[in-house]
Amino acid sequence: METRDSMLQHVDFHIRDGRSVSLQDPWCDGLTMANKFRHRIFRSVNLPRNANLDILMVNGSWDLNLLQGQELQQLREYLVLRPIHTSADKLLWNNGKFSYKEAWKICRFQAEEVSWYKFCWGKARPRWSVTTVFVMLNKIPFIVNLQRRKLCLVSRCSLCQSAIDTTDHIFISYRFSKDFWSWLGEILKWNMHQFAEVVSLADLFNWFQVVATVGFHKTLFPAMLWGIWKERNARLYGTATAPVIVAMLEVLDIHSILLSDLLV
Ligand SMILES: [Zn+2]
């Protein structure tokens, strides 16, 4: 709906004989006649809603005689200033200057820029990036998220049964995740003191930005989230669990780094 309204600000109805434009089209500066001139306008004019615009015209001009009365004054004043064009009825984009680039800019949904996006793409494998986007936007269907969709479920982590099943719990405070981050920090000789204060994904990302100072470390953020998510599902659904080092080795492989170099 928002996109439609934005687009309508860039289109213009050029009226010639009004036969191709419905009274219910948004031909009044991007608004329908009812929206621009009160919703009761059709009753005042006594016109069928499904009529075309030519019903308001006579001999190629606006039929102002049809629009008598105080209630229709605004509409009369609007039509007096509304030009009748010489070519056929047309719907024009930006006065006939259409560009895909411009249209895309208007149609696309633009969310607020997030600070973690630079860690998400680049050298990250697509599966890490996609998982990271879902995790950071809290779109993973954990029970608390499903409850928001009115599903009646008990909100308890299916793995440890000792906490509410949330994104923060699975990626930060669940035992496996804690060990995973600590293990990584130990290998990379990160300062892990502040990790104890991390309780949310926002905290996690802020902490990560401080400790991950070497270029390739950035790729570890999406890799770690993916590794945790993969392991969580493997444990939950009883499939083969993969050691967390798999994600780490993939990152090192991308950057042609040997794990033994980091362990020195
Ligand atoms: Zn748990």
C-alpha cells in the first residue's frame, strides 16, 4: 500500500476524452475523487461509481453545469484548473520520462541501515549471510516468535529446558553457544572479559566489533551464527552433529589461513 501511494505521486493522468479513466482511478493528484473531495462526493453528484470520467465532460470540456451546489465547489474549482489534453487519455510516469532505476528506487522497501550488514556479506558464504540476516532481524521461528503469531506453544528451549526459547538464548547463553564463542576467542586470543556481559544479539555484535580487529575475523561473525544454528538444529532433530570447527575451517579456507598458524 505504501509503495502504491509512493508510485502514485509520480504518475499523472492526462485526460483527453475521459473514456479510459474510471471515476474510481486515482486521477486527482494521485488520489481518487472520493478521497480528494470527501467520500460522499458520489452521492452529491449522483453518479454511478463505476462510470468513466467522460460522464463529467461535454463537447471535450468539463461539464461544470452538472456540478452544482456548495458541496461540489471544490471539485468545480479543481476541474477548472485541470487541463484537457489533445492526445488520447494516458497514464504518464514523471511526465513521460520513465526510468527503471527511478521506478525501482521508489518501489523498493528501504529499511533503516543496520551496522552489521558489512559483516554479513563480502566473503561470507551465502548460507551464513542468509542465516545472519534472519538471526539479526529476529525472524527465526523460535517459540516466542511463533507465540507472537498467536500460536499456543510452551516457551521453553527444547534443548536444555532451562530457559525461554529465544534468539538471544540460542545464540548467546545456550551452553553450546557460550563454549563456541569462548573457544573461538581463545584461539584468536581475544579479550573475553566483556563477553560475560553480552546478553543480547546487539551486545554480541558490539562486543564482536571490538574484539574482531583482523580483516578475516569479520567473516567469522556470520560463520559462527550459521555454525550455532546448524548445530542447534542437528541436536534438536537428532541428525548428525557437526563439530563447530567446521564453520571455522571454512572461514580459514576462504582466507587461505591454516588453523595451525593461529594456534602458535
Ligand atoms: Zn536452551
